[in-house]
Amino acid sequence: MKKFLYYPNFEPPNNTWLKFSLLYLDNFESIIPYNRQHLITDEYREIHDKTDLVDFFSPEYQHGETASFNAINEAKRILRQTYESSFLFNRINIARDWRNKDSWDYQIFGEKFSYSWVQFCEDEEIGKQNNDGILLPRSLAFLYMTHLAKEIANDRNSNIITDNLDYDRYTSYSKVNPTNVRVKNKFIQGIIKLQVPKNLNDIPFKKLIEFRNKNRELITVFNSEIDSAEEMIGNGLSEQQFIDNYNKSLTEITKEVIKLGIDSATIPLGFYTLAQNSDALNQDYIKEILTGLSIIGGGYYGIRKALTDTRQERLCKKYLTRLNQL
């Protein structure tokens, strides 16, 4: 699985997005220059130090050079074709917005761009250099950071992810956050909302960190099962249907037992222990329990296959259950 690269900020300004990430994302990187890492919040530092969710990536010189070149070319085109391009930022006249000095309130640090970007912005009067780098209008800063993220992601074979919905049209146009990734993330968040009984904002980070570390393997399985269902998600599978599917995860095992003509009332507790214990799928243990059922020949191997095929499903069901206990 590709690692995600988060942008445009050092860290998500919205705690809700970050809390969701603790419950389902395998891992993502934040673009933070080495000598700016002291600027992150204590909570974000704790997540970095105590979980495997977040890594920090410091951009290299060539990333800023290429991103500056590409951003200049795109900004020039937008300034020339203001009225045709403004809809990408949900505005009527984006050039006028960029040249409004009162809007220059987003800081991009100097480690992220080349001097050509500063020179261009000052020549066009759409930004101003300062001691830390450059101040820009928020939408122009997002444009630049999109190009920086694309360059880093291409270099590191990463997928790009953002929590910024204000410029969703621009991210779609730039093809940095593919539709299937956006749909899948929204789908997963919908599942979590259905399963977590409390408002996620009411659950402290400390508890979510403990939960993630305790259920790390299950999060990986959960993502794997989501990937397997991706085509169905695109065809309209609902979050509740996905949950219901994993509440029936023993169906295939039950079918195999029925095929053998065994009355379910006679099946000992050991079989159900085996069916629900994902760590018990070793051949000797299965034989021991199934021998007690007088299961031999093809019937044994049929149940063995059903147990193996549904291991991922049982682990996914286990994770959904644990989410429900948060």
C-alpha cells in the first residue's frame, strides 16, 4: 500500500480529521522542514512519538525548484485567464483577490520554494517576502503547496491526501486526490460514524492513541477489506451494508457444517471458539476440534477452507465491534 502525503499545512487544523485518521489510516507523512518541526503542537508531537500514524518529511532542494517552476506557469495562466479559471477557487475574480494585500495571511516557509517563486509573486504583486519565507493569499498558497505535494509524491511514490475542502474543485482539476480515494475515505468515515457511539470530538486523543496501538493489526485488515470492496463502493454499496456483511462473517463456515449434515445443536463450544479465533488456524488445532465432530475427508478440508477464507472477514468484524465500544 502506498503511503499518503498530507498537505497543505504542517498538521491538520481540524481535530476531527486527525481523530478519524487514528482509527483507519495506515500512515501518512506531513511536509515539515527539519528546522520548523518545533512549531507543531504538543498533540501532534505525541501522535508522532507514540503511534506509527505520522512521519515528518523535509522537502529537498529539487522539490522546491520544480514546484516553483510549475506553480509559476500555472499562476501565469490563471492571471491571464482570470474569469475562466476563478471557478476553481469558488471565486469570480481570483486575480483581484490575489492582489488584495489584506488577504496575504498564509505563511509558506523558505525551505519549500526557490527564489524564482518569490520574484514572480512580488513582480505580479500577489505576495510578499518576509524573514521566514513568503506571505500569500490562502488560495495561491494552496496552489503552490499542491505542486510541491505532487512533486514529492511523484518522487516518493505516494498518494496525496488533504483535509481542505474549500478548494475541492482545484484538487479535482489538478488530479492530486483521485475520486476513488476521496470516495473511499468518505465511505470509511461514514462507517466509523455509524460504529462509534460517541461524538468523535468528545473522545480525547490519549484514548484514541491507546485504541490505535491496541488494534493496529485490525486497522490493516479493515483497510484491506475496504480495498476489496472498492468496486462495490463505487457502485453504491452503503456503509451500513458493509457493516451488515461483516456481522454475517460466519455464514460460510455454517454452510460447510450444514453440508456435513451435522445438527448445529450438537456442535461443541470448541468449534465456535475456533471459528471466531483468528489466531487458531493451525492445522493440528483444527484437526483436534473437528475430530471431536467425527468430521473426516472432504468435509474437514471444506471447513478448513471456509475458516481460512473468512479470517479477514472475522478480523474486520472484530475491529468494527471494537469501534462500537469506543
